[in-house]
Amino acid sequence: MTRSFSLAAAALLTAGCTLHNVDTSPRGDVEVPAGFKSRAGAGTLDTANRWWLVFNDPQLNALVETTVTNNLDIRRAWARLSQARAIARQSGAAAFPQVEASLGLGVSQAVNPLKDVPGEDHFTHVGSYGLSIGVGYEVDLWGRVSSVKNAASYDIAAARQDVSALALVMASQAVEAWMSIAEAKAQLDLIAAQKALNETYLKLLEERFKYGQADSVSIFQQRQALARSTAQVPLIRSRITLLKYQLAVIQGRPAGTFSAEPTAALPELPAPPATGLPAEVLKNRPDVRAAQTRIVAADYRVGAAIADQYPALRLSGSTGLQSTDIAEFITSWIWNLLGNLVAPLFDGGRRAAEVERTKAVVTDLVHAYGNTILTALKEVEDALVQEAHQRQYLTRLRTQDGLAAATLREARVRYLEGGGDYLSVLTALASKQSVELKLLAAERALITYRVALYRALGGSWPSEIRPPGARAAKDDKTAAPRAEPGDIKP
């Protein structure tokens, strides 16, 4: 027994020796620039970057909050996080002794060799009674158990970042659908105004026709323009309905159960926000943090694979009561203590191949991390470029709209004074109304590019959301991962 305890003590003293150092703040294989190439704005956002608040729409605010709570894809992400936590608990269980209790009752029957002797039974019955508690424990000599546990812990952090990344995406989708409804309603209002103007011109022609000052061709042409201006109305109404269906599904509800509509036209955008440095943006991107965290988890698994090539020390012991006589059961105490040192001698290269595989996984994830960084920075650059050029396009469209209005006024005056035909009026009217529709579409596209910029900048607000039904207590573990990756250091 003394030797057994000595072996256990020596093992405990050497336990925790690690064979592989893990960098918890891994760098990517790409170079992060010192600043963005495109010019950023000077506007501000709140520290959590709840960017949809800049639109000053209470209905939109409620829509986003409902979406991040009820969206089924986000709920699936919460479920995957719960799976990761359960796996982590399983992995962490190996760091503790495994204790089992057993209770055994049995009876056996044997043939009595003295069965021919008068007065003896033909069979002999023997009872057995046992009660024991067994303990098993693997001493973590080379850090295999702790590496597996740490890997699972970082898996939790990555799964939580996945929830945040998905919340960013779904929030932007909800805002985009809402703004598309606002655009469609603005289109209906614009078409109604254009229809009223076309009807006014038609009445003018019909009055002039009565006095021989207009021909029937001009009237038919104006009626055609009136019909053309209203032809898109059914398609626009259909689009509004489909967008409402989309918003219902985004919120985890059946299509047709969403009926809210924007009460105002497309909102005015504030000044573009300051993007900050690229490294700061990367810290605010949950998808980037998730990619980095998965590298750390995979690197810990490399350490576990390396440690698995070395001997493992397993301690076991049990104590209890065992007897064949119930009367002596209480006094029949037994115990044992064992220590097994198991060393792999030949496995056909399986363990070495596992080390090679886990290292390749780390390399793969490093490249994926670099690609995620490049994509994140590109999304910011794309949004900045698109908004800047879209604003230039809007400026030119407004100039064109002003010229179209002037042309229409001049053509109308010349026609009424007899200095031109109605075709010039009709052409000018069609040009003016076409530019008006283009202006509305361009203003909507500008909002799309701004939403893309807000989403590309990330934010900390998704880390504050909780799964449905979560407690509001500060110690609620569902609100944050159990392990956080280090700072982003590409």
C-alpha cells in the first residue's frame, strides 16, 4: 500500500506538464493595414453600435429587438451553444475522479455430492452479498485532459460569437426589408402624384381638343402615359406583401402574420460614421473573433494529440463489504488500490497521424481566419466606396431632375403658345417622371450601402442578448461564453 501511495504522490507532483504551448491570441497570415483606403465619415455611433437607432423609428427598433429574440436561426445558434457547453462538461469530467457505487445480491445452486446419503438435500444454495464504492482517476501527466477541456471551453466561446454574428446579419436583414417596404410605399405615393399630373395634362388636352387646338393622337399618347405610370402599382403592392411575409418568417412567425408598415418615407441619413482603425473594427466583428477562437481550440487539440503519444497513469481504488453470509456482511470490509501506467508501444502510426491531422486543422483555420479578416475589411471598404459614389450619383440625378423640370415647363409653355407640338411635352414629362423614380431608387440604395457599413463595423450589442427564457440574473451563464479569446492580433 505504501508503494501505491508513493506512486500516486509522484504522479500528482508531475501532473500538468504540458508538451505543447498554445498561443491564445493567434495571429493571422495576412497583413492588416494601418488604415482604410477609402475616406471614412466623422459621425458617431453609440459604443454598442446599435446602428438602427439612427433612423429614429420606434417600430423599426421593436422589429429588430423581436427579430434577435425570436428568429429561428438565432435560436438554433443558441441550441448549438448549449451543445458546446454540454460537450465541454463531458470533456471536463475527465479531470475529476470517477466514482461508482455497486450493490450486488446473488444466490447460486450446486449439486450436493452427498445426495445419496439419507437425510441430505440434493442441492446446495450459496448466497453472496456485496456493497462497494469504486474510484477511478487518470493523472494528467502531459496535459492531455486539460488540453481537451480547454479546447471545449474555446468551442463555447466560438459558438457564442456565432450567435452574435448571426444576430448582426438578421438585424440587418430585418432593417433592409423594412426599408424596402418604406421605398415601395414611397413609390406608390410618387406614382399617385405622377398619375394626378398625367390626368391634369389629359384634361388640358381634352379641353383643347374641343376647340380644335389638339389632335386625337396627342390625347391617345397622354392616355398611354397615364396607363404607363400606373402599370407598376400591382407589382409594387405584391412586393410589399412579400416583404411582410419575409419579416414574419425572420421573426419566427408564419407568413401573413406581420402587418406593420413604416409610417414615414425613407429616412434621412446622418453623417457617415467614423470607422476607426482596421484592427479596432476586427475586434468588433464577432465572426472574426469566432474564427480566431477556433484556432485556439484546434491548437489545444494538437496538445491533446501529442500527449496521447505518451504513457498514461490511471489510478483506481475500491472499498466495500462482501460476504457469502449475511450475518458476517457488516464486518467483511475489503479494499484495493491500483496504479496502472499504460504506454503505447505500437499503434501502426495512428497517434502520429492524429498529431499531423490536428496540426493541419490549425493551419486550415489560420488561413480561414486570414480570409475572414480580409473579407471583413473588404466589406468596410466596399460600403465606403459605394456610399461615396452613390452620393455623387444622387447629386447628378438631382441636377438632372432640375433640368427635366425646367424642360417640361418650357415645353408646356411653348405648346400652349403654339410654338411646338405636344410630343415635346410628352417626352419632357416622361423624362421628368423617370428621373423621379430613379431618384427614389438611388436614395434607397444609399440606405442599403449605409446598412452594409454599419453591419461591417460590427458592434458589441449582440454580446448582450440572451436566449429566449433566460434569467435576468447577473450570474446567468447563458449571457456570455465561459471562455473569451485574446485580443485580435492579426
